[in-house]
Amino acid sequence: MQQVNDDLQIRWLKLRIKLKEKLGIKPEMDGILFLIGVQELGTAHQQYTKEQKQDLMHIAVCTVLAQSGYYIVEGFDEEGWPHFRQLKALPEFNLFEQENFLKDHVLLYFQSQGVI
């Protein structure tokens, strides 16, 4: 199990380094989720309120977990923001396991986007 965890951490670090090369910063999880949310919404280079930033991170979490069938896009509101429906319960994890679960899905997302 430790070897799997080590591999995940190495792949996560490589992603952060790749993002640093592209963006000039090496973002933490929140920053990476924000980037995914902006990409999914398709509205780069604008100012967001604190609430909108939280909503963008929510879009990102739902998007990356949709890859494993946890969420599905139900539709879009009048401003083009996606709305998701949860299809199945998330696994019960401690905080460390939860973070690794999310990291793994973020890595899958970037892999599917051709970034890594």
C-alpha cells in the first residue's frame, strides 16, 4: 500500500511542477481545483467573488469525480454554470485517504485532458 501511495505522491508532484512551468506557480490542491473549475466553466481571465471561487472548486470536484460515476451534469443555469447530481455515495475515508482519493481523480482528469 505504501508503494501505491508513494507513486501517487510522485505523480502529484510532477503535476504541480508541470503546472508551475505553465503558470509560474506551483499550486496546492485548492488552486488546482480552482483551475479545473475555470477550465470547465470556460471563463478564464475574469475576477471572481469568494463565493464564485468556492463554486468553481465545487464544479472541479464534481467534474473529476464524475469520471468514476459519482456525479453527472444535470444541466446548466442561465449564466452557463453547470449543475451536478450525485449518483452514488462517496466512500467513507479519513482526511488523508480523502485527499489521496481526490488527488488520484485530479490526476486522471489532467491525463484525460492531455496535460500529463
